Amino acid sequence: MADTRLIHGRYRLLELIGRGGMGEVWAARDDSLGRRVAVKCLKPMGLQHDQASARVLRERFRREARVAAALQHRGVTVVHDFGEFEGVLYLVMELLDGRNLSQLLQDGKGHPLPVPDVLDIAEQLSSALAYTHQQGIVHRDLKPANIMRLPDGTVKILDFGIARLGADIGFTSRLTGTGIAMGTPHYMSPEQIGGAPVDHRSDLYSLGCVLYELATGAPPFDLDDAWAILVGHRDTAPEPLCARRPELPAFFEEIVLDLLAKEPGSRPQDARELVRRLAAGRGLVKGPVVPAALAPQPVRSRGLPSWARGMTTGHKATGSTPPDPAPPDPDGSLTGAWTTALPPAPPAPDRPPPPPPELLAELDDRHREGLGLGQAGRWAEAGEVHRAVAAERAQVLGPDHPDTLSSQYEVAFALSRTGREADALREFGLVAQARARTLGPDDPGALDARQETAYVLGRLGRHFEAHQVYASVLAARERVMGADHPATLRCRHNLAFNLGRLGRLEDAYRMARDVATDRARVLGAGHPDTLVSRSEVAYVLGQLGRWVEALQLYREVASARATVLGADHPDTLATRYEVGIALGRLGRSAEALELYRVLVGDRTRVDGPEDPETLRARHGLGVNLGRLARWEEALAEARDVCALRERVLGPDHPDTLVSRREIAVGLGWLGRWTQALTVYRQVADARERVLGTAHPDALASRNDEAHCLERLGRGAEAAALYRRVAALRQQSGSRGR
């Protein structure tokens, strides 16, 4: 966009005047009308990779930009035009000549603005918010950098509607380890921090934070750790303004503290009330200003967690000057980066100094390295990296710090991907408990960890317990995020999956079908999540024996994924594997065999010959060789795949054990029952060791062993083993009920 210089033959870009997390702002000339304008070029992440998502998000952009363009108030920046050019979304706005409030505060080197200016700005902002809230528009990212003051004293709010686009399109994609979107933490409302739905009262809270900073020189929770700031918003009463600046009017302090109430219902109910209170208060102020004398509000929630205790206020609150003042914000007219960098406070004599920034940066780099290893399928290596980083983060940040818990979460994830479900279950449980303790039980990160706990319970065959956890998490997500939130829909999808594993196939089918319908409505018919749910519908249809319908649906999903994601995308290739499963179940093994031969070639080309998914495709090929009674070839393929899986995934990985069982199947069909018995027992012993004696897969393996004993003429041993399996199944069923 920057090199094009001319947008649609009309807007001529002249000078870059700002750059930030949402894109760039240019001073430009509207050649059609001969006026100077500002053009904001927005670069949403990922649109070029996901065409279906891009269509949905572009439509949201047009809708939000149209709403922003309809706003007409002297306190709101005018939007003249919007559109898309060469893949970049853009907004054309009035070009403002002034300074944003963040720059004004920096100009004063941390000193507050004069009281008359603070009161004037408060009235103008309240008036602008009263108008926009009446239109049903919530800003969502009100902060000093988003508020301009012009030379004549006019105050204008920037980026109405654009903060919402940030959530929809991905400008503000940086997330914490727990999944909370890190806005500008100094100005986030408690409900934003908790991931709850927000309304106009969240803007009022942010306004309170802005006015607090204008009046005192520092935000209400100016701590040295972004997470301590967030917890301060949620749990800690702000210090009264008079303690920092005694000359402030009492009525103004009362208004600001009302705005900073933790519960939305305790704040002023609309900005019109603020306009009236400010006007009335300014009319009462005559002669010397009487200092306020308000006591601190009681804290109704628990205090700061261990990793945030002992934090001190920053230099602006104490009046001390930092060694290196931050330069003026270069992108004042932009919504800035999500996470504000805070200058380090000098260490207090009674606590250890904060960890060196270089060490934290190194740990961040190593954490990203672990994520990259996981994305490459190298889960064992990824787990080792995350384990080491988690230990170091626990030492320098504390065991309950979000970054520490983020690393522990990744350790658990790697364990679950390497077949160590029992270990993963323990780790996910610890992370869920710590996040609930420090951030609250409905924190998105705590819910994520609990949801992964349910997934691992399912992998362990404990589907009834998994169902209970999924149901609990779903209720929390619906309460906090709403029924149509993508995370809520994902939890419903998982619950449908687990219903199928409980044998409640009709319930699973109905729920999966409903989730697919809701995802199509909310996200679009071609969205990857919608296609995941349609694939689950196909799976349950197969479990119900409706393989003709399953095959048709799998083929539709495969075609849609090839169009939306590309022919070589992992999801597309995975659906082709499922098409082969359906063909085999329908007795069309020759077609399935040919499909798997082509799929093995594509997987080898895309992922390499030893990738787990390449080996899965080879496994499917071997199974269909057996179905075609080509048992010598099938046995050779199973042995080769088993050896590779053992080396790549480990001897006890579920996929390795599936291949080892396939060796036993081949040996049995070739009449080599003694050898088959040895292999079946190896599989059963491994599954009991990893999954437990009552796991369905372990019981199925013991049944295989009993069948083999029958074929060897050892009927008494076979009968005893069948009875043992039946008793374990009965006990497991009783516990499930």
C-alpha cells in the first residue's frame, strides 16, 4: 500500500504520520474533492491464508466502518470513506491537527494537566460518549492515545468502531498465555479482563481511568507488571485522587471513583448522567477549591495473587523521574500496540530486584521455539523445551505467574500429544487450579485448561468424567462469553464428540449437527471450524452405520477444505483419510486402497516420509491390503509402519500400539497364532500400563488375546480372560453411572 501512493485513483498518500499495531496512518490528498485527509491502512492478519474467514471479516469491516461513518458529533473523528485496495482495508478520515492526550502528558513529563483543562476534557468526552452510546456504539479501547485535543481546545475521540474490528479481524491478535486479549492494560475494565461481554459501562470505566491519569499524572493502577495491573483493575480499590493531588474538586473525585466501580451496575448508568454531574459540580466551584476527603472503597474481591504482591506504583504516581523518559508516542493517532511497555521501577530494599529484561526476552524466545517444535510435530522436543522454560519462569516470576502457567500448559499439551495422557491430566489440572485461583474460575485461560483436562479424560476412556467437565465449562462459557462465542461453540463441539464416545450416538449426532449449523451462521459455511463440526457429523453417521451418508458428507467437507484451505492443507488431507475409512466400511476396499496410495504420496511430499500423518495414511493402506486378502503385503506394511512409529512417536504411543495390533491381525490371518498371541499380549500390557486396566482399548486388547487363545485350543484360559474382561467392563460401567 505504501508503495502504491494512490488508492483507487483518488486518495494520494503523501506522508506517513503514524504506525502501530493496527497498521499505518498517512496524510493524504483527496484528489476528487481537493482536500487533505488522513488514510488509515489496516492490515488484518491471516486474511490471505483463509479465504472463507476473509470474506466474513471483510463484511464485518464494512459493517463497522459504515457505522463509524454515520457518527456525526464534534467530539468524534469524522470518517469520510472506507474500502479495500490490493488486499488492504482502509479508512479515510478528517486530518486532525493536534496532540493526543498521551502526548500531552508526556510533554508535561508525568505532571497532571491543569484542573480547568481536566474538567473541560471530562465534559467534552462525556458529551461525545453520551451521543455514541445513544447510537448503540461502544468504543472498547478508550485511552489517552485515542483522544485528540486540537489547538482550539476541541477534544475528539478516535477509532470508534475500530477497536471492535480489532477483535473481529485480528489487528490486536497478541494474546497472553491464558488467552486474554491484552488491550492497553491501564484502561481495561474488569469485565474486559475477564472476557465477559461488554457494554457502554465498560467505556465509562475506561473514561474513569483516563480522567484519573489526567488529574493525577498516573493511571489508577500504575504497576510494573502488566498482569499486576490487570489484577489491580479486578480486585483492588483505586487510591483516592486527593491523596495524589489535594487541590482536585471533591465532586470530580467522587465522579471518577464512581466510574471506577468494579461492577458495571455500580457505575453511572450512562454518560448523560456524567454531563449533568460535571456541569452541576463546576457551577458549585467558586473561590478556593475544597480538597476531597473520601475514604478508600472496600475491596469486595480477593487480593492480588502471589506473583503480583509487593508491586509499587510507577514513577508517575510517586513524582519520581525515571532514568530514561519514554519518547513521545510516534503513532498517537493510532490505536497503539496491545501491551504497553512499562518503565522499570527501582527495586525496593525489602524485595529482590525484578528479573533482567534480557532474561525474560530469552525465555520468551525459548517459549516460541517450543511452540514451533510443536507445530512441526516434534512434540517430545517441544515438551522438553517448555519444561525447562517453565522451571526457569517459576524461579524468576513465581509459580503462579501467567507466563509460568503458560509454559506449564504447553508441557501438558506436549504430554498429551506423546501418548502420556495420565501425566498430561495431572499437569492440566494443576494449571487449571492455579489460573482459577489467581485469575478467577471463569477466566478464559482457566476454562481452556479445564477443557483440555476433559479432552485428556476422554483419551483415558473416562468419558463420563469428561462429560461432566465439558458440561461445566460450557455453562461457564455461555454465561461469560455468550452462546455464539467461538470458544463456546468449540466446547459444544467437544461435548458432542464425547457424547459419541459415551455411546449416546443419537445425542452426539443431533448436537454435532446443531453446532455445525450455528458455526455456519456465526462464522460462515466455509469457515474451518464449521467444517470441523461437519466432519464430526460425518463421523457419528459412520458410528450409526449410516456410511453412505457419512461418505457423502466427508467428500463435501474434503472438497470445501480444498477450496478454502488448499489441497495440501493438513485438514484437507485428513478428510481424504476419512473418505478412505468410509469406502473401506462400505466394502469398497479397492477404491480405498487406491485413495491411500495417492494420499501416502501427497503426505510424503508435503510432510515427509516419517511424519505421523504420512504413517497414518500408510496404516490405512495396509488395512485395506488385508481386506483384499493380500495378507503378506499387509503384514510387511504393518511391520514397517510400526517400526517407524516406534522410533518417531515412542513404543507406547497409541498409534504405535495400533500398528503393533495390526501385525498381530496379519499373523492371525496367516495362521501364525502363537506369534500373534505374543504380539496381542504386548499390546494389551502396554495399554494397561499407559491407559489403565479398565480402559476400553485395554479391554479390547485382552479380548483379542482371549480370541487368540481360543484359536490355539486353550479354551479354559480364554474363558477365564473373557470373564475378567466382562467384570472390568461392569465395574467401569457402574463407576460411570
